[in-house]
Amino acid sequence: MKFPGGMDLQKMMKQAQQMQEKMAKEMESMVVDASAGGGVVTVQMRGTKEISALRIDPEAVKEGDVEMLQDMIVAAINEASRKVDEAMQGKLGGMLPPGLGGLM
């Protein structure tokens, strides 16, 4: 189906599907690192928001402040999630036609 101006809807849909598949592959392969407490807690997260590693400095456990450790874990996970979102938004913006990247 062609619209006025020569736009082909089927071609556009196929391109959108290809872009979606490319983004899914990039999300699977992306890995970000984030930390909290000056590196006391470090989280590694995939682009799919799956946590692949969590490292806690043994000294943090010795101190016995469980609530602070829990807060640092949550902060590191949230930071990793924010980094994934930011990276994906940047990649998606780069895939859009000129002028549409600012919509994200």
C-alpha cells in the first residue's frame, strides 16, 4: 500500500521489524557495570535488565550494617538499570531518521 508522496507502508513495517530485531540482539549483548558506596557494591547488568553479577566487598559484610548494604545494593541496581535505559535510548535515537532522534 502506497501513501501520497510514495511512502510504502509494507516497506516501512519491514524496516521497523528489522530495527526491532537488531535492537533485541543489541540488548542481549550489552553489559553495563554500576557501583555504589565507592565500589563497595558492584552490579553487572545485561541490556535485558538481567543481573549477571553482583560483587560485595567483604569488608562491608564485616561491618555488620545490613541496612546500609541493602541500600547500596538497591542503588547499584538502579544505577545499572538507568545506564541500560540511557544506552538503549542512545542506540534507538541513532537508528531513527534524521530529525526524529529528538523525539526520544
